[in-house]
Amino acid sequence: MRFLPFLIGVVFVPGLMTACGRPFVQEFFGTSSGGTSTTSSGDGGRGGALFPTGSGGAAPVCAANGCVPSPAGPFVRVTMVSIGKPEDVQPCPEWAPEVGFEGFTDMTVAPHTCPSCSCGPAACAVPEAMHASAAKCPADGAASIAWNAAPAWEGVCSADQPIAPGLQCSGVPCVQSLTIAAPAAPPCKPGASGMANLPEPSWGTMARECKIHVEGDGIGCPHGESCAPVPPEGFVLCLSVAGDGYECPNEYPDPFVVFDTVSDARACSPCVCSDPKDADCVALVSAYSDGVCGQMVASLMVALDQAACVDLLNGTGLASKSAELIVDKPGACTASGGEPSGVVEPVGPLTLCCQKAIPEPPK
């Protein structure tokens, strides 16, 4: 079975994924080329010694069929690889037991899903922002003193930030009018039901390196060739180089690309709620000169998106305030968000150039 120089897919190796939202990575590059012995035990008659025995001190001669073209250019070593479906890839033989890299390709992954977004109920809120001005309404540009209610005020009698009677601002009474902000219809609180589902990718093809000892160029073989064990059934000799886009030499013509890292950029957009639609909020706000909402000095109706101003007797003291919703139709919010984004991608390619057609695993 022949593979293209590169394979595009979305993939999984068991153990690569972490919990939702976070990235997963598997490295497969080996750091050495195996042992340094020039002999290895047999494997069904295939492993054999690299050099025949009994040469009487003569220069070593590579065992039959053991001379292979030496690596050149960007390729740094000859290695033995089993390639196929993950369940069919061969274990390393006893004479070459050390696993080097395990690389993967042909990735598939199902689309991920996100929680369903919803919105809590809308609500009208009484005004919190007020200020007294040193001029009659509309009092634009006049000196002013904030007379705000506490955050999340529900309209009960409040004596926050009292303004003393007769207070002067640049020689004139500070309190000549009172401006009251409009009631609010704030956005609903977003909610989400369910959990994000990020399916684990799976890999259709795997390559496993079993480290072998290969004698250097010209040792036991003609110049330009190296002595390597004959690979057993289910394995092939390959050259390897990190990266992709390489052209394979004629001596190792069969290209194959595997990956050592998976980048998971999948995410879900946050749930948000729109401003309430078709809201109708009207509040009646009253101001008092005493601290217990007993001596009213002004009462004013304010509607959604419509601040209002009322004139007061000059120098009036403002000691407490109250409010109530006369019209309380907050409308409804629209939920959005919870949209999937991002993908899983195999990264960190390794190019294999193999000596012959990549074998089918033995049945």
C-alpha cells in the first residue's frame, strides 16, 4: 500500500486529549539510533548477524542482503519502521526491542458541540443616579452635587448621601433643581445548559520505529552503502527527517509523513444576552427633606430612556429618597453564543522515505 508525501486529516492517539478547552500533545521522535553492537539475535531467520563469523581477521563483510544505500542530504539515519492501522502495526522484535518514534496520521475527529445558551428573566430597575444642580431645570452646565442611591437600590427609603439645606455653591444655593436618571432595563443574565463535548480524535495510520544498529558508510559494504539488518515481515527500512516537503531519494522512493504533536484550538463562544426587547419601565421617584421619607419636597415620574428634571425651592435640603415602579414590563432578552470554533490539527511532521513499497501488516 502506497502513501502520499503528506496526508491531511484530523486525528487521535489515545492519551493525547486532556479536559474540555485545554490542548493535548504526543511526541514520538527517538533521541538515539539504538545500541552499538554489530550483532543481533535472530528473528525467524531474519535478524541475523550484520557480519558473518569466521572471517579470520579480514575486513568485515556485511551479511547477505544487508547492504543498503547510506543516508545523504537532510536524512541522517536508516531506521526500521512498521506502518499500518494502529491495531496492525507490529511490535518490535526481540532482537530490536527498543521503540524509537511512534508517529501518526490519517486523523479523524467528529465536530465538537457546545452548551445551549439561555437568558434569565428581564427586569425593570428604579433609577439610581440623581444630582442636585445650582440652577433651575434643565440646569445644563450648572454646578451639581451627586445624590445617587446605593447600587442595586430597589426603591425603599434611603438616606444615602444627604445634602444639607442652605448649602452654597459659588455664592448661590447648591440645590435649585433635581435631575433623576431614567429607570433601567439591564441585559438579562446569561446561562448555559449542558457541557461542551470535544470528541477525542482518532488516528487511521501509525508508524512505529524499532531501533536498529546500522554500520556506517563503507563498513562491510561498498562506499555509499551501509550495513543494516534485513527487516522482518511487516517492517521496512526508511530514512527519516523532521519536517515535510522533502523529496525522497531514488534509493528510498516511498514517502510517508507522520506527526508528533497535536494542537487543539477548539472552543465555544461565551453565552451573552441582548438588551430586553419591548421593555416598558416607568418609575415614580420622590425626594424628602427629612431622613425617613416623611417630608416630601418633590415627586417625579421618569420613563425608560427619559431622564427628568424638577425644580425645587432654592436651598432645599435633600435627606432621603424613595422610588417605585409604576409600569413594570421588562420585555425579553435574546440569547446568543455557544458557537463552536477552532479545530484540532496534527503538527510537527516527520518525513519517512522508505526503501520499498510500505508493506501491508502480516495477517
